[in-house]
Amino acid sequence: MDIDPVDTVKTALMQALILALPILGAGLVVGLCVSLFQAVTQIQEQTLTFVPKIVVMILVAIALLGWISQRLGDFAFEMFTGL
């Protein structure tokens, strides 16, 4: 059985992208909404952009914790067994 290191790295990077995408997407949507709110109301407070994004991203990470751990477990099993 021949293992290609380039394919292994490619697979690991794709898994990292798939796992991070929902969390980063939620931060992007909240950041866009907060920026739109700031543009409409002309409030230029820096913490107003940071705090909601962090809170939503943490909540999404907690909500998806089971899915993330399942994907990581499957990936680790695949890497160690070579299936």
C-alpha cells in the first residue's frame, strides 16, 4: 500500500476547511449584520463588532461540537488505519 504525503496533507487541509467553515460563516454573517447596523446608525464602537462575532462563533462551535468530534474521529481513524 503506497501512501502519498501530498494527498494526506490535501485531505487534512480539506478537513480543516470543512470543520472551520460553519464557524467562520456564522462570524461572517454576524459581522456583516453588525457592520450594516453601524453604517445605518453611524455608531463606530469597536467592541460592537468584536463581541457579537465572538459570542456567535463560540455558540456555533458548541452547537456543532458533536459533528466536529465525529468528523475528527473518522479522519483520525482513516489516517491511522489507511482505509
